[in-house]
Amino acid sequence: MTPVVLDTNIVLDLLLFQNPQVQGLRQALDQQQLRWLATPPMREELVRVLAYPKIAPVLARLGHSAASLLAQWDALVSVVEVAPRCAVRCANATIAGHSATSAAPETVPTASPM
């Protein structure tokens, strides 16, 4: 089984909106070709999103509830622990998405070739 991690927006497309563009993904999950990995904080995020004021009417209109979607999530997901924080961090602000006032390149740790 190939492991996959899904963004919350894809989860909504998959479970709530049943978007045709993700039905291949749903089939692969149902046929156990993919192993959907998620962490407890990812479930907490979905709980938060399902409680948004703009989502509640959509749930009702589509005949769902937050509880029913969370039950689907629970049935499809393999819950894993959050990975430990990586010891190596990017010091290049341009790469990290910040201004170019970061550490000089010589301070960036380099990985040894495998």
C-alpha cells in the first residue's frame, strides 16, 4: 500500500463535496491501494473546519453532519504520531519565504551524500 497524506481541502473534496476530481483517490482508498496517514492534530484541524459557520449549512444541504464526516475520516485513516521536529532547518530566508536578511549561506548545514 502506498502511503498518502491529504490536505484538509482535499479531505473536504473527498468526504463532503464528493468532488468527481478526487473519486479516483476515493476508489484507491476503498480498495486499500493507498494508506491514508494522518496525525491527531490533522483530525483536530478537520473538526475546527467543520465547525466554521460557512460549512454548517453546506453539511446540512448535502445531508451530512460533522459527526458523519469524522466517522468516515476515522474509518479511512491510519493515525500516526506527529513526526519529531527535524534537527536541520533552512537558514536561507529566500527559501523559507522571508526577506533576504537571513544568515549567510556558509551557516546553512549541508547534508552528506547518501
